[in-house]
Amino acid sequence: MQFKSLFFSVFIGAMLLIGAILLNNKRPAVEKNQPSSQAVRATGKCAQCHRRETPAVVHQFEMSRHAKKGITCLDCHRVVEGQTSKAHRGFTITTQITSKNCAQCHKTEHEQFMRSRHAAPAWAAVAGRKAFTPKQLAFAEKYHKGAVDRAANKLAQLEGPGAITKGCEGCHNIGKPNKDGSIGTCTQCHSRHSTSVALARHPETCGQCHMGPDHSQLEIFKESKHGALFAAQKNLMKLHARPKTLTTKDMSVPTCATCHMSGLEGMKVTHDVTERLSWYLFAPVSKKRPGYQRNQHEMKELCKKCHTTSHVERFYKEAEVVVHSTNQKVKEERKIIQRLRKKGLLTPQPFDEPIEFLHFDFWHYYGRTAKHAAFMGGADFVQWHGNYELLHLFVKIKKMAQQIEQNAARKKSNAALKKTNKP
């Protein structure tokens, strides 16, 4: 009886081994030739070279949650569908890591990112529609009508390729189309090897792009009460805490990611940074977003984790007064420019006359600043960097328009006089 049991055990084991060999032979060569993940973990094969050649990369990875979970270099660097491969010291790896590699494990986060303005709209804001496939255009336009199916940015084109490559694209490549059919990169916020949640929660990370005169969110945040408290208390916070279980004990003071993305105290986590926004504040004349009521409700619910309902409602009411008043100022200023264009006193070419730069500054710098600051608690940016500049610039534009019209009228009068005095 014992011999019979032993025979069956050996027989079944042999069949399983043969089956495994047969299945392995049917695998693509690119998979069969890869060192196993166990081998990579056991030998530290990647680190043998990279600890000498790029040691900081190894150190960053070793500190990461990925390393603690047993994820290897090969798990992220392996070739996925649509990517070009290359031989690398006994390994076959992809020539470019994209959001598609991250989507292998982070599928939900990737789908949310794809719906956001950080995806295709970010790149189209500079480069326009040209680089996108029809499928990518259709998907992006479904969520952001007119934000992707558009011409290349005229100001960027005038500034030239150097400014575009080292300037504009430094931020806007978060939504750049990749050769494998994916969009953008996750490493813009999480970094390549530390893949850090804590890094993404730091306001300075968002501030790599969200700063400066056209969208001065970082400067506004630092001036605000939230910013002052974060600077004073960040050493007391658990910036590495898991997003889905984040509590006010972990982070008692919010940063950009807390308000726009986090699952604070049971809120839904999202990588679509537009889900809690109720206005198109970046537009010359701001309009409500399609999901205005729902989006505003979700942001208010998050505010209520720290503030009373009455405080939150008053804050939003006051902020929307700034939006409406700024919209009105921009409309009045645009009437002046439209009047000049209607009279044919401005050329069709963009940015070839001084008044066009003042017109652009009016809404793109100071109008935006006032509106963003109203929703972020930046009093100085609502006033001195916003409304004061709007008032100052309006007077300049109005005076300049009058001079343009007077000069045109004088030229017309002189031409008529010459014609009358012709012998």
C-alpha cells in the first residue's frame, strides 16, 4: 500500500514537471531568456553594476516601498506591449518606461490619471493635437472638450524650440504621448526610483510646475495659513501614510495632494486632479465645470475634516465673488482689444504689438492669480498680485488703445488732406 502511494506521488510529480517544461517551451523567447525575479532578488544583479555606475539610483530604490514589497528592477523595466526592447547585460528591457509600465500594477490610478488634465490636455496646451492618435483624441475630448483637439500654442512657437524643449515641455511632458500608445509619465510626481507617496505630498513637488505668474499656486500656498502650518509642523506628519487609510492624525495640515487627491478620513482617493474642482479658473473668463455641483460638494466635504460647515460655505461664497468680479474685469478689458481688432488697428499676427502682451498679462497672469488665490487663502495674491495689477494694467491698456485710435485717426486725416491738396 505504501509502495502504491509512493508510486502515484512520483508519477504525478513527474507529470507536473513535464507539463511545466512543455508550457515553458511555448513561452515567447523574450520571456524565457529573462533571469527570474527570484534570481534578481537573490543576486542583486542590477545593483552589482548600478551601485558603481549610478549609486544614487540604487539607494533611492532600496528606500522605496517597491523594494520593501519585493518588487525588482526588472518588474518595472521589462518590455510591455507596444514598447521597443533592447539587450542590456544579459537582460531584455524596454527602451523607455512609461505610464503603461506603472499600469501593470496601478491600473485604477492610471485610468484616473488618463481622465485628468495632467494627461493629454497638458501636452496639447503646448504642442496641440498633432502628436495624438485619433483614439487618444477621442478619449481626451470626451472629458475635456476642446482641450486637446487644438492648434499648437502660438506664444510657444514664437519663443522657439529651445524655450519649448527646456521650458514648456519640462512641465507639460507629464501628458506627452508615448511610442507605446500610452500617455505621460508617473515619475513627474513620484520620481523614478524612490516612487514616493511622501514626495508627491510635498507642495514643492507640485510647485515644480504650479508656480510663477501664470499659475502661482505654490507661492499662494506658502503665503496661506495652510502653508505656514505645514512649514512649522511637517516633521510631525506621516507623509508616507497609505492614501486609502490617511487620517487627520497622519496629516493634520493639508498640502496640494491632500485636497485634490487624497482619501483623507474615508474620502475616495483619486489621481484625477480635476475631480474636486468646480471652476475653470485658468480660463480668461472662468465658467463652471460640467460637474460643478458634485465636484464642489466633494471638495467641501474634505474641507469639513478640519473646518465647520459655516466656515466652508462662507469661504466658497467669498471666493466665487472674486471669480465673478474678475470675470467682469476681463470682459471689460477684452472689449477694448476687440474694438481695436474690429477697426483693423491690430495685425492678425499674435504677439507682434505691445498692447497684445499687456492684454495677455491681464488675464493670463493677474486674472488667474486673483482667482486661484481666492480659493487657496492667499490674501496678498488676491489683492496686490491680482486686483491691484488688474486695475493698474487696465488703465495702461485703455490709454494705449486711445493712442492707437488717435494715431490711426491722424493718419487717416493726413491722408485725406494730402488727397485734397493734390494739384
